[in-house]
Amino acid sequence: MIDSMSISGVDRRYIDAPEKPWQFIVRGNVNQSSLKMRASGSIGSFSYAATPFLKTEPSQYVGLWAGYRGYGLGYTVNVGGDEGSYLTFGAMGGAYGVNVRIHSFHNNNPNFGLNSDIIPEDEKEAWEEVHLIDPIKVRTVIADGYYLFNGKHFSYAAAYDQSVLQKRSAGSLMAGAMYYYGHINFATDTNGDLVYAMHGLGRVKLWQGSVGVGYAYNWVPARGLLVSAIAMPMLTIVNKIRGYGFATNVHELMEDPRFFDKDLTDEEWDEWWYSSLRITPMGKKTYNSGMTVNVDARLSLTYNFGRYFINAYGQFNNFRYRHSNSHGHLNDWFVNTSIGIRL
């Protein structure tokens, strides 16, 4: 039944199933996420603009996978990069596909710029290399699905799981949908100065739902070689932001005589400052941001030789949000590589 399903409804001149059905694959993955936020405003006669930038170190994962005609099980472990986790799920057929990626990471050394009359001129440089005691925590969930209008001649599976073979070049118009969820959290007492600089913003949750139409093309320049590319602009029709506000005692601490006490060592000053910081929840508010355009782009290279095959493919996503004086974007990319044998 699985053998029949793998080539059901396709033109065998363009798409065919490998003679040997079992696949054993060694896989590697490199991924990276970067998040940029910006908040600006004023408090009394003071003005500020803060732009924290979080960028994970490229994370590396290796794993094994075994299955029959693309249906199977695998296990992947982290071997380097950020102190986070990366979990993926996927399913694809001749004309459809669904993918889910969950990425959690934290960063305690964001690239942080601050232009504010609150901070003395001679101390602004120190804010450029902030080292947080409690890291900023980020979790993202990206789920996407697509439908191919030319599944008879074009195979997504040939490029991304090698369960079938693309014998001739072909392209297809495609429709897709994508869901994105992001949670950014730095609301702790010791991050009170960061919360203060972000206009009381300590947590942000983002929800986006997008639909789009794009084009995919499988190019077969030589026997066994396949180059596949997909580009899909997506219109975000659901773009919801929930901000969690906090009051801080930073302004009071900056008026404390110890704030300007030159007799305190750096260690003594830090101990006083971070042990005194406090934040207080002030509620949450949900905003519906306007429609925006995001991008989904993918590229794959596959070479089949005998019962062996090698593959490398990458994907890039860009998500944006904006409300009032706060806005930002997240870039997410990954590259998967694999070498496999069919039995």
C-alpha cells in the first residue's frame, strides 16, 4: 500500500519510486535565530530609545533516521551552539506537506543600545555590553503547510526527504499557510533596569497567521542531480501582540546617594544595585497589529548515486511586528544535511 501511495497519481516520466524502499540516514542540522526589538518614548523630561538584539550562536545537531518510503523514526542530539533545544516534526505527500519547528533558547549578553538622558554620557558606553544575571528567554513555534497544484509532475518529497525520485525538471504553483508563535521573557527583578529601559515592557507574546502563494521548481541538470527552490511571499492577516507591563523602582534607586557613591567598588555597587531592583506586575494588554508581509524561502540540493544519496537544504523565515513605540522582527534559518543508503 505504501509503495502504491508513493507514486499514486504521478506521471512516471517525471517522478518515480526508488527500487529499494528502506532508508537509513545520518543527518546534521545547523540553525540560528535572531530577534531585534525596539522601544522608545519619554518619562517626564527624559527621552530614551532601547534596541536589544538577541542572536543565538549557530546550533549543531546530529542524528539517525530509518524508515520505509519516507515513513520512519529518527533521533537527534545537540552537539554545540546555544544552550537551547530544537524540535521538528514533518509529514509530506505527493501534493502536500506539513512542518513544525520548536526552538527555545536564552541569551544573557544581548547587543543593547541605549540613547537616553536618563543615563549619564560617560556611562552610555557600558550599556553597549550588558551582561544580564537572568537571561532573556525566547521560545518560537513555526508551523507551515502547503499544497502543490502540479503534484503530477513536481515532487516536494524528492527534494526534502528523498523518498521518491524527480527524473525531469518541473515546477508548480503552490499555496501555503504559516503559523508563528513567539514568547520573549525578561521579567525578573534583576532585569529591572532592562524592563525600565523598555518602557516597562517585560514580556511579549506574538501570534501570527499568514497565507501566501508562491512557486517551486525542481531542476534536474543531470541524472541523479536535483536542485530545488521555493519562494513564497506571505500576507500576515492575523498579527496579535500581548505585552506584559511592569513597574520598577529604578528611578528611585537612581536618586539614592549610593548610586553616585564613588567609594563603593564595582562589586559592592553591583551587589547593592541588583539586590535592590524590584519589578511589580501592572497588567497585560493585547493589541491587534496591522497586516504585514513575511517571507518563506527554501533551497535544496540532492545527488542520488546507486543506492546512496546526499542532500543539503535550507530554509529562511522573517517575521515582523509593530505597535505604537514598540516594534521588532525575528529571523530564523536552518540548514539540514544528510547522507543515506537505500536497502
